[in-house]
Amino acid sequence: MKHSKRESSSRGHKGFSKSPKDNLSVNHRHGPIIIEDILARATRLSKSDAVIREMEVRTEPANEASPRIKRKFRPLDNPSSVIEVLRAILVIKEGVAGNNVTTGPLQYQYWRTCLDGTALSKFNEFAVQVGNETTAHLVLVERRLVTYFAPREVLSQQARYIRHYMRKPAGISTRQYVSAVHVLNNMIGQLPPSFEANQKILEPDLMDILVSKAPKTHRELMVEQGFNPQTASTDEFVEICERAESKDALQKSVKKSDDDDSEDERPTRKTSKKHRTSEYTKAKKSPFYCKEHGPNTTHDSGDCKVIHGNKKDWKKKDTSSSDYKAKYKKKHRELNLLQLETKREKAKWTKAYKKLTKSAGPDTSDSSSDGEVSKHSDSVRSKREPDINQDSSPSDRSSSASDTDSE
């Protein structure tokens, strides 16, 4: 069976309980009846619940004309803890006493009207085992009923819980806590096996337990005041604990006020805003917005060239401007063309030169052929130079002139 994380990771009782006042934690139970069960508020009974029953109790049981008090209760069926059994039996006894039911058979009948399910069947079974329906036998049936629903060795478990695991829950005053401890101690006398008052923890031992489980600040104040748990009464213990609670509350309030004053005196610093790159901030900062390009700093949707079909126009570059880059590109292109042309001519005339040398033979002088080739190259260069000089700068012209002179 899979359990929830909340049930599996229940916190142990280290120090004092951290549970809030209205939602007392009972997940980790060290005893049959814990202090949280005593302090827990009674559950509200809904009017639409068909199981709920009503009881009338007279203010004067012997006088039928006396005022009556109506009380709703849930019949005892199959309880999950001992405290439910004890509280249900207490309600039944109040009804028996409040309606002046004195005879044994009528008391048995009244009990049967307040029980249901498993509890009713066990009550009838124990009544048959005990014998006649008398008031004395009813006490035996009641004890057997409590023993049936109580866990094994309930008395030793309850005493162990009070001595070792009982703590004051957080948010509960010391007066409430001490009252709940006394109620829990009185319930010990209603548990098996003896069902007697001598099962309860004695008053000096109970005072030692309360002092040992008190908070640290309370015990420090007890040491300062010379408090002796063996000779002190319960009222004295409550009084000194309330002093400690008032002292703790005063210290907390002073500390809180000091923190508030220090925060006011602290110099304020301007917090640096983090750079956000969301679409909202971009749209907020940019002055224009285009359906195609989104937030931008150049144009709106009405001036967008992509939306209005002028994609070719805005992609064309402005060639009218004669800047340095345009001149450089034009000059570089012409130089490349000239280099290609010279390579072609050179290849052509080297081929022609090889043919001439083969046809003329070895007697022909190299000077004549070299002269013809140089004349032809000079004629080609003279044809190309005017075109280059038109586009080139004066510095280029001067450089070219110097080159010709050197030649």
C-alpha cells in the first residue's frame, strides 16, 4: 500500500512540537492518548448527518419540570483510539444521571440507544456473559468494553509517553498545557487493568515531569528564582512559567522594534535593474514598429519596402557616388582585364616566335625576332595606355610615364 509523503516523513518529537494551534499534529503517536488529543477541538456535527443523535439532560434530574439541555452526539460504533471510548462513555453517563435513570434494566436500555455497530454487539455479548442486568454488572460490562477497544499494555504505554515523550505544543500557554496534563492523568485511572485512581502518576512525580519538559528559558528562570518542584504547587509552577512567557514576548517585541529602526537608518541604495531583452521591452524602447520586421528604429509598416513590393529597389546599391571604394573596385577590375589580355598576347607571340625559329633555322639571329616581338608589344601597349590614363589619377599617370622613360 502506497503512503503519502506527508505520512512517511513525519517529524519526530525533537525539542518542542512545531504544530500550529488549530491543526495539532498526531501523526507520530508515542502513546495511546497524547497531549494533542486532549487539546484538540471537538469536531462540528453536521445537521444532514443521519447518524447524529440528540440527548436531553435535566438541570435537576429528580424534577421533570426543570429546564433541559439538548446535546448532540455521535453514537459509539468502532472507535480508533481509547480517548473516543472514554469520551463516549462519559456522555452516556451524563445522560443517565441527567434523566434520573436509576434501575439496572433502564440503564442497559439507555446504553444500547447510545451505541451502534461493533460497540453495540460487544456490549450485548458482555452483558450476556456477566449475567443479570443490574447496576453493579453494568460497571463490569463497561470495563470489558474499554478493555476490548484499548491496545495491549495500555497503562505502561501511557505512563511511558508521559514520562519520556510528552511536550508542550507550540502556541499553547502553560496554563492550558498544565490543565490538559491533569486531564490526561485523570484518564489513567479509567484504563485497564485495575480501573482505579492509584494508577495515576503522583503529584510530586508529575511536577518533576513538567519541570523537566519545560522550555529552556522557563527552566533558567526557575533556577534564578530558586524554584523547587518537590515542594512547589501547580499554581506556583504556572505562575513562574507565565513570567517566563511574558519575558520572552517582551524580548521578541524589543528585538523586532530594533530591527525596524536599523532598517530605517540604513542608507537606501538604488538597485540596478537587470537588462531585460523581452519583446515587450524592445517594443517599448524602439520608436517604430513594422509588421514584417517587428520593433525597429528605421521605419513603420507604411514605409516598409518589403511589404509594398519594392524589394528590388531597396536592394539596389547607389552607384552614382564616386567614393574611394567604387574607384578601387573599378581600377582593380581594369587591371585584372589588362593582365589577362597581356597573358593572352604573350602566349600568342611566344607561339609565333617558336614557329619563326623553326622555319628560319639556326642561321637567323635572335635579335631580329626579338625586335619584332618588342615592336608588336609596344604597339599593343600604346593602344591600351590611353584608356588606362583616362580613368587613372594624375599620380598614376606620372608613375606610368616614369615607367616608360625607364624602358
